[in-house]
Amino acid sequence: NQKVPLLSGKAALELGLIEVIVSEIDGQTAEQMFPNVFQAIGKINHPYKIVIKDGAEPYAVAAPRRISLNLLDQVKQELNFMIDQDIIKPVTYPSDWCAPIVVVPRKNGKVRI
């Protein structure tokens, strides 16, 4: 059921049926163009309710995911930072909804969680 186009992109360009528009930004990065968006961690300053679809099944990990020993201190540091910034909150009770942690080393030597 695959269809073969009658004209290639190159032919359509040459016939003037399509045109390529290249928008140039004056060399600024997104951070430079929108500094207010990149100043800090975004937060919602009002209560927010997560609506779950009817029939959704809880997802929980039975066993914790192991963290490489060479990243463990950095992970603890990042988690403490996120707690201090009110990005996450510690949970000390069992939950039906629980996803495993995913740790990714960053180029700057820190970790992304």
C-alpha cells in the first residue's frame, strides 16, 4: 500500500510548486531571546489536581532500581537539592503509583534525574 510520489522534492522546487523558507534568527539562543523562561525552575503556585483516566491501572515498581556507586553521591546531592527547592517531596509511605528513578550523567559532571 505504499504510494510513490509523482514528483520528487527537487522537481517540485524546480517547478515552483513548493518553496523552502529559511527563517533566520539573529544568532540569539532561546535562552537569550526568552530570559524570563530560563531564570529558575518553574513552579505552579496553586494546588493542582492530577486527573487520572477512568480505568487507569496503578503502576508501581516492585524492586528499587540500582544506582551505580560512582553516581550515588551525586544522585543524593541532586535529590537533596530538588527537595530544598520544593521540586519534589520525600514520601515515607507505600504508594500504588511509583516509577523507578532514571539517572543520566550530564556533560557538566552532574546528573539528571
